[in-house]
Amino acid sequence: MFKDIVEMIRERYRAADGERVMLHAPTFAGNEKRYLEECIDSTFVSSVGPFVDRFERDIEAYTDARRAVVCVNGTNALHMAMMLAGVERDDEVLTQALTFIATCNAISYIGAHPVFIDVDADTMGLSPSALEKWLEANAGRRDDGCCYNRSTGRRIKACVPMHTFGHPVRIDEIAAICSRYGIELVEDAAESIGSLYKGRHTGTFGRVGAMSFNGNKTITTGGGGMLLFNDEELGAYAKHLTTQAKVPHPYEFVHDAIGYNYRMPNINAALGCAQLEQIDRFLESKRATAAVYADYFASEPCGIRFMKEPTDTRSNYWLCAIRMPDRESRDAILEYTNAHGVMTRPIWQLMTRLPMFESAERGNLSVTEALADTIVNIPSGVIL
């Protein structure tokens, strides 16, 4: 069976004998070289230049966000997003254990504490029902309007769901729960550019959204991130803080707050502009590959199931995923495919299984743990 899967994937990616099929290599098929040459010729290769402003405006137009602010990577976008949402030292942040380490690193940079909530089996992202159940049992609002953990006494300031592999969570339900409990919603949309929930772009439902343009993402700037806002004033403040909180002046260096050097260089933004111009055909290709996989695994051969986009969503299928029957078969297909020229990988090690967060507070994580032991990502790159 595994041999047939390898052959199917190699055929889809038109892989020559001896050629390795990568999980998600970047595709450069547009104006990338031209725009990079423009940067070099202009000498504006650092954090000031026309492509920085253009990339922000282009992302605003694409996502319908009121304001977009570039960052140098997705991790510091998450860090800044939580700070702007008011997260402070010793606060608690509700999130999922099934996530990339950047989510929890950003929480830790502030000195806050993650609390892990279970995910839904179909979205692989934060479950609104598990969230509400945990809050009902463990938290409540006080007279100051804030939500507090009854056992730790800490303020629960924010909730950070992640749109896993580009599949949107039930974000409207999560937003409604957060609103009732006085909790700020920060979306980890690092993997979901181009993904829609009920026709609306991910990253635009909460107080702040954070995106990533790492080299393996749907579009890339080499390394980069973006903050999304519906509040233009908050977005303007984010731009100020991420550019060292420098007060505009023709020659003096005056700073009015503790700022951050989270500025994306013009040369990276140029790459982003060129990539965003091609996103529609990138998504068309990725969704076509997902359709091939969905058809192949439709009968669930040997109990293997393809993870389709959830109801009411359009997924970018950043990384396509299959669910194996158990941990043993998961390990077996990982070993076979990687040994036969097809790159696959397991889901990230759960945050609760890492030494930094093994003692963190959590709810029942039965779905999270089941997915961690059975999910395998398969090649999902663009084919042009």
C-alpha cells in the first residue's frame, strides 16, 4: 500500500528517477528577480523602501484588513500581537498544544503562561466546545471585567487559536466565547494566507492576527511576518513599536517608548510583493493537489483518511495531511516514504510533551493526543 502511495505522489509531482519530492518547496515564477534587482539598484535593501509600504497595502487589499504591518518573521508578529492585545507578565493565554513552538515561545517572551485546550478532529485547531467547557469549569469574570483562573488566580488575558495547516478553526464561535468572558482574541494565522472562514479571510476576526512568510509557506519573503488589524489606530501604533518607536524627524533620533527592531527589510518585502501577485494560481494548484489526494484516499484504503477542509471554509491546504489508523502505522509510513524519495513528516511534537511546557495547565487533550499520534503531512507544494 505504501508503495502505491509513493508512486501516486511521485506521479503527481512529475518526479524523475532519483529525484526527491519535497514537502513544500517555494515557487519563484513571477517578478521575484526583477523586484530584487530594483532593490539592489536603488540601494534600499534594508528596512526602508517602497516595497515595504507596497507589501502592507497589498496584504490589506487581499485580506480586507483595515491595516497590515510587516514584521521580520511570524514569531515576532505573534509576540507583538499579544503585547498589543494587552498580555502581560503572569497573565494566562489559552491556546492549543497542537501547534508550532513559535506560538508558545511568543507567550513565554512576555512572561505569560500558556493553558492548553483541546482541538477539534476536523479542523485540528482550537475547539470552541472544549474552550467553553474549560472556561465554565475553571474561570470567571470579576468586577473589573477581566477573566480569571479560579485555581491560579491569574488573569486570562488572551486566546490564541491556530489555523492548523491552513484549515480554519470555527473562529466565529471562539470569538463569541472570548467576548462573553472578556478575553482578547489573537489569531495565529501563520499558515493560513488565502484561507477563508465563511467567506472572510483568516486573521481578521480577532483583535490582532499574525501571519508568517517563512520559506516553506504558501507565499514566502524568505523570512517574514505580518500583523493584521481591523483597528487602524492600533495598527499605526504597531508600526511605531516595530520600528524602534522612533519619532519621525528629518535627522534627530528620538524614541518615545521601548521599541522593537521587528522591521522587514525592503528586499524581503519585494519578494513578498512578487509572490502575492501569484497567490491565486498557487492556491489553485495546491487545491488541485488536495483534490487528487482526496480522490485517492476516498475509500480510506487501509484505514487511511485524507484531512479535507472543514465545513464553511476554503482552505489553502498549506500542508495536506492524512490520518493513519494508529501510531504504529504512522511511524511505518513515515519511514517508508522518506526512504523512497517522498518527504513526509509527523505533526509537531505536542507542546505538553516538551520540557518547557510539560507542567503547564491544560484541559482534556484526548483529541489533540490522538491527532499527534496519527497525522502525517504529505507533499503539498505548488505545481505550475
